[in-house]
Amino acid sequence: MARYSKINSFNALKTLTVGSKSYQIYSLPRAAQSLGNIDQLPKSLKVLLENLLRFEDQKSVKVLRPRNSIPSSSCTDAGFYRCTSSC
């Protein structure tokens, strides 16, 4: 089983309890609170976004611009970068 990141740059990590078991999940609605509206993204990009949230480690998946570092009058996009070779 894959080990997921404990980094939570976009406050998307939450606990889902099913019966007596608890699971750590990365919530896209929670990420959208930091990233902005993601409702218009195609499902394929939402799947990729969730994958980037799970594997963010600041080595192979890096946040390029955290939203809180962007002035409110400028672009609100936050970016991810996923290394495909050693960085």
C-alpha cells in the first residue's frame, strides 16, 4: 500500500469514519477553499488534483505558489509540480 504525504498545504486532509474504522482522505471541497473554485474542472483533472494532494512531499510533488503568498489582486492559481526524475 502506498504511503501518502502528511503535508497538508491546502488543508485538504480529513478523517472519514465508516463504522468503527477511520481513514485519512484528501477532500477536494476542502482544497477548493484554498485553491478557489474547482467545480468547472473536468473529472479527469480533479482525479489528478487529488493525486497531487495525496503525494505532495516537497520533493517529487511541490507546491509552486501557495495561495496565501499571492496578492489578492493577482492571479489566484496555485500550481503543483511533479518530478518524473530525480529533482
